[in-house]
Amino acid sequence: MIIRPMVSEKSYAGLELNRYMFLVDPKSNKTEIKEAVQAIWNVRVVTVNTMNRKGKEKRYRYTKGKRPDQKLAVVTLAEGDSIEIFEQK
């Protein structure tokens, strides 16, 4: 379900609100994402918001190509829970 965590300025801005952003499988739903995050990191998930991001069309010399579509999940954790991957050093 969860492919990888998203590391960007926007995702790090949500850490203060206890929100984490992940790149997920396009076929997954909110319930599956919630259960996967709770199982992997042993945390309590309050809400899951998802968004579909369309891939950009790009030109490669004489042909056109397209980057793949992606599905992102913004997961809000309960108070006191955190995921160590996102902790800044």
C-alpha cells in the first residue's frame, strides 16, 4: 500500500500539526492506508486524506512522453504519536 514517504517542504510543514505525507498505491483506499500505517509504525491514525496527482506531459526530442500518475495520502496521527523517519536531525 505505502510506496514511500514524501520528503518536501510542504510535507515538513505539516509535521507541526502531526500530519505525514506518503506516496501510496493508486488502487488503495483510505481504510487500507490507515491500517497499513498503524501496522508498520505502531501509531494511532485519526484521519486520512488522499489526492490524485496527474503526471505531466514531457517532450523528448521528437516524441511526447508522460510521467506516471501518483496518489498521495496525508495521514493525521493522534496526539503524542510520531513517526521517526520524518524527524529532523
